[in-house]
Amino acid sequence: MDRQTASRDELLASIATLEAAVAALQARVRELEGRAGPGSPQGMPGHKPQQRVEEPRRPRKRRAQGYGRRRSVPTEQVVHALAQCPDCGCALVGGTRQRRREVLELAPTPVAVVEQVYLARQCPQCRRRCVPPAELDAVVVGRQRLGVGLISLIATLRAVGRWPYRQIQWYLATVHGLRLSQGALVGAMRTVARQGAAQARRIREQVRASPVVHADETGWRENGRNGYVWTFSPPTARYFVHGSRAGSVVDAALGAAFAGVLVSDFYAAYDHVRTAKQRCWVHLLRDVQTLCQQHPDDAALVAWATRLHALFERGRAGAAGPTPGSRPAQRQQQALRAELQATLVELATVPTAEPPPVYQTLARRLRRYEGELFTFVTEPGVSADNNAAERSLRPRVTQRKISGGTRSAAGSETLMVLSTLFGTWLAQHRDPLQACRELLTHPRV
């Protein structure tokens, strides 16, 4: 009985303590609400405030010029008219146009099966048997049965639309009544890659001759083995190559005579390239931001990061001068670059203190690449980030996450050629479907 009484007393004491804590917390909440003021949103943090009172809509301001949607040229016209008067039943003829309405529609188009028939004719004089040559270069590639229009559509849906093969099969069967095996679709892709191999090599030469090239890489598995896909992206071309992550891939892609500016991240495979470089500031500032989030109470880190960001803003403002390209502007930008690099060296100098600052690793990176961070200040057409290569590589990253990679060396080579061709056409603002059709009909163009 004594044990039960003692246990009850302990529970009552615990309840009293909890009630006192609840009362203290409620008083603290009322105090904070009073500091916030009457206009501050109430309720749980992160919740949206109460909806504002719906106000009566004001009439739309009348425009000086209309911006209605332009009507397309009609391919068919359907006339609607009454044949007789609904009141007296008298026949109606003629009429004036009261209104019109535009309707856009797509009808399922069955596949066209064209049989190419070659007739043999005999000359009545020399009795020679004459058969026309099999000249179908603008109709079909080689001896296969898929026409250039169909192959171009399959390749465009696969490379630009990023459709899976099953999705392409469904579309062709549903809309066009054409059933093709997955092997036929793969064969169509290899046909485009084979016909475009020469053009892909010319794109590589264009990349090598470009004054500015953005480069990046991402992982890509081939038949279960790890590898990498590299992209080299000047403004009007895209060149893709599959290989290892070694620096030799960069040498093979750019060539020994490359003399442009190479824009990249801080991966060491680009260090040995003997040319002017620009390292990506987005990667650097993102790492600085991550470090600040990990150490929010480090005042020295915050001050160092603030100075570094201000230094970048000065460089970006100096690169976008009022009269870029003129000699005074060039001298001013060169002087600014020298000043920025000198300040960068100061930021890269780590104080000899124990323990060392948390930004020690990033400071060493600044020291190592101090001459490759402000190239964009003096070189026209060079950006401070590597977004061009990142955007070029994004479709392959998405495809890798879905499929995991390719299953053979031939599949990897086909993918690289197609990525080069379609990426370049899109960078040049060309219609990829029409460009692919021109490639198949004129492979040397």
C-alpha cells in the first residue's frame, strides 16, 4: 500500500511539473505574438497566411493595338447555312458571312506503302533490254525498306523527344497503323549515325577551331562497366564522346592545336591542357555556400565568403563594361583582372593558426587556380560559369537515370553521334526533323 501511495505522489508531482512547463510555454508564445504585432500571420510556421479578401476586379485597360491570335490559312472550309426559314418554311438562298470559327484538328494518317516497280523495256531497233537504275537516294537509305522521312521521325523522337522505343512503337501503331519491332527502330538509329559519322567529324573540327569551348563529363555505364560521357560545347556546336575519365579523352577531343579558352569545372583532368582556361564560378560559390551552411556560426568563414563573393561581383561588373572591345576598355579590364587576382591571392592565404580555418581546402583551390578564375574579365565571349556544358549534358544525365546506360560499344557510338548531330542542330536553331532528312538524302552536306 505504501508503494502505491509513493507511486501516486510521484505521478502527481510529474503532472504538476508538466503543467507548469506548459503554462510557461504558453506565456512565451503570447509574448512572442505580442512582439510580432497584430498584422503578422498566426498559426504553425511554414503555413500560408489566411487568404486575402477577394476584391472586385477592375476593368481591363484598353490596349492601343490588338494582339489577338493570328488565324492560320484554312486547308478546308465547311459552310453552315439554313436551307429554309424556321418560321414560314420558305427556301433560303445566298447569304452573307455572319461569323467564322477556326478549328485545328489532326487526323490519324495511315502509313504509305510505296511499291517501287522497275520495268524492263526492249529497244525496237537494237533489241537491247533496258532496265532503269535503282536510284532512290532521296527516298530510302541503302536496301532497307524504311523511307528517309520515317527514319528521320524515329530518330527525332528518340534523340530530341527522348521517347523510349516502346513509346515510339505505340505512336507509330496508333497514329499511323505501322507496327515495327524494336530491332527495326534500333536499326533506324544506327542508319542515321552511320550516315552522319562524317558530319560528326566535321563538327569535331569546328569545336577544335572554336575560340571558346565549354567541357563537362558525367558517368555512363556500358554493358555494366563504368565509363563517362564527355561534352565539348562551343556556342553553335555540340560534340559528345564516350570513354574513361582520364585527361587523354580531352586531348583526343580537342586535339593538340586547340588554342581557344577552355571553360570547365575544377576537375583535374583539364589541368594539363596548355591553353587559356576559365573555371566555373558557380561550382566554387556553391561549395562555399555548402560550407557556410555546415558552419553557420563561424564568423571568419562568413567574412571570407562575403569577400570572395564581392570579388566575383566586381569581376562580373567589369566584364560587362559600357564599351567592350575598345582599347581603353581592354586596358581597364586587364588592370582590373590583375587587381582581382592579387586580392584573390590574399583570400587564398590561410592564416597559420591552430586549428586551421574551415575554408582551408577552398583557399587552396583558389591558390591553385588563381590564374584561371578571371579570364572572363578580359576575354570576350567567355562566361564565368559552365552552364553551356551543363545544359548540353542534361539530356544524357536524364537518360542515364532512366536506362542506366548502353549495352554495347556500338550502342554507345551511335548515341554519341546522334547526340552530336541533334545537339548541334538545336544549338544552331535548325529544325532537327528537317535537318535529319537532309542528312539522309545528302549525307555530304
